[in-house]
Amino acid sequence: MRLDGPESNNVEDRRGQRGGLPGGFGGRRGGGIAVGGIGGVAILLLCLFLGVDPSMILGDGSGTAPTTQQQQTQQRQAPYSTDEGRRFAAQVLGETEQVWNGQFRQLGRQYEPPVLVLYSDATQSGCGGAQAQVGPFYCPNDRRVYIDLDFMAALQNRLGARGDFAAAYIIAHEVGHHVQNQLGILRLAERIEDRPGGTDANAMQVRIELQADCFAGVWAKQANDARRILEQGDIEEGINAAAAVGDDRLQQQAGQRVRPESFTHGSSADRVKWFRTGLERGELAACNTFAGLPSSGN
């Protein structure tokens, strides 16, 4: 990738802080996420492209509220490290901000970018406690993306989803969930799911995840058209990453039979399809993964 633009200022570096996980994971289930009957290793792999906070998958306990506003402010003002990983993440986040600022202006709206939280091992989010082992995630309650860079790199290697654009795709996918949150898509999906005879929770979550894949493609298309950020091989890295985290492939890697009814993120083929759709069309309207669902009403 060619990242010549400025770094985003919306990065909160908590690495080196003691995150602590009082009690256990907890929090309200959101967006119809459910994972069951797959086994611990597969759950960790499935969380690479997690739609919301992992507390929403691993239980419905009370969880622990995030730090106070004063503590969050202190963390936000902590000096950044100068490592390459932080710089890369901040530049990718800056690229997403440029693209989504423009897209929201076209809708007559103002984009409010998320904060990217870098942490080590464990931290607190607005959705409860989180450990690095569950992978990158977005918490809609505090509008933050959470990433442990070291664990993300290790997980990429384990899945064979290597390359700088594959890493950028992970960040862009999680930012895609923030876009869904700002546009009200996550709330709308929840309303549809909760209606009598509504869409199955897993099926709804698959549509949410596939749309975030599509939004990642829209971002890449728009950023490349404006600033030529893609280099030879980058698109292949993104497609490989999307395929690597398909539910069917992850279940196979975990030694399980493929169970489409248990999917929460979509098959490898579907994830690649929707990423390609966003990449080729480059517009939000192309990412309607909810076509065919009943209306939510007023």
C-alpha cells in the first residue's frame, strides 16, 4: 500500500496499561450475534472480523462499564508510541476518514469518525471487558474500534491472510460497522430481527458482516481513485483475507463439519463477493445485503 496521507488524530494508545477484566465478559447482545457449538479455537478465529464487542458473543452477563470520562481523557492524551504498527493503523484510519467524510457529505450528513483503540492483552470497552484473543472488534456503545496489533498480526499469519492491505482491510471492515452504526443500520437490523417472525439472529448477523465487507471495498475503491493507495498485489491480499475468514473455512480448519445454519459472518465465497462488489462499484447503494428482508416499519 502507498500511504502518504496524514495520520488520524483519533487514535487512543492504551498499550502497556493494565486493562483488567473484572468478573467476565458481559454486555447486551447486539446485532443478532451468536456463536455456539464450534469450540474455543474456532471462536477465536471467527472473531478476527468481529462485528461488535466480543462480550456480546461470549455471554449476557452484566459486564463492566468502561472507564470514567476522566480516565478516558487521560488515556486519550497518553503519548503515542513511534512504532510502525501504530503509524500504519493511524494512516489507514486517516484514509477511512477522508473517504467517509466525502460519502456522508453526499448524503447531506456529517461523518463522526470512530476512535481506534490500540491495546495490549486486555482492556475495557463500552460493551464490557475484552481480551486480545478475540481479535479486532467494534463497540457501538462507545463508537470505538479495538485492536491488539501484535495479536492481529499473529492471527493473520495463522490464517494465511498476510500483507499490509489485508491488515488495512481488517481496520476498514471494523470502521464499516461504525458507518452502519452512524447510519442507523445496526438499530434497524435489530428491529427487523425482533419483530414477530423476524429474521434469524445468525442470518441477520451474516448480512451485517457482509455489508461491512462491502463497505471496506467501497473505502478501498474511493481511496484509490482519489489518492492511488493500492499497489500491485494489494487487491489479491484483500480477497485472500476475506476468503480466509469465511465461516465455512474456519469451521473446516477447526475440524468441524460445515454448518451454514451456524454462520455469523458468511461463507468465504460470500465475503469475497461482497468485498468485490464494494471495490468495483465504490458506492454505498451497492452494499444492500439486506435485500429481501421484511420492512422494519416505523
